[in-house]
Amino acid sequence: MIFDDELNMLEQEIANAQDIDELNYLRTTNEKKYWWSSIFVAGLFYGLNGKVGKMIIIWILSVITLGIYALYIMYKSYKDENEFNNRMEYAILQRTKQLKGTAE
């Protein structure tokens, strides 16, 4: 474990504690914080201040706007391709009828 030396010293201090107040003090001063909560708090601090906050907001807006734009492009290209295919099929069908009419 990374904190072996620190834990050994803390165990000695706990063994030498004189009262409950001292134990509570040792608990509150030596308690390890969860790393993800520290990152979350630091992220919020930097996210709400200065250039980093603007950068995060731009990333979020970019994902949303690029997502909407990508959906529009996909819809538009599908619509255009579908219209092209339909017109092509109609032209092929018309020519097929003409060829069958002249073959008879």
C-alpha cells in the first residue's frame, strides 16, 4: 500500500492518544479524501473560472451543435439519395416500357 509508513505512524499516535477528542482530531486530520471527489471539486472550480470554463462550455456546445448539424446532413443526404433513386427507377421503368412497346 502507498500509505504504509503513514499508517504505521498514525497507529502509534492512536495508541498514544489520551482521550476521545484527540482520537477525533486524528480521525479528521488524517482521513483520506476520495480522489474522484477531489477531481470533481477541482473540475468545478476550474470549469467555473477563466479560460478552462469557457473551453468546457465550448466543447459541450460543439458536441450539441455538431450533432444537430450531423443529423441534418444525414437527413439531407438520405433525402437527396432517395429522390435520386426514385427518379432513376422511374426513368428506368419508362424506358423499359418503351423498349417492350417497340419489341412487340
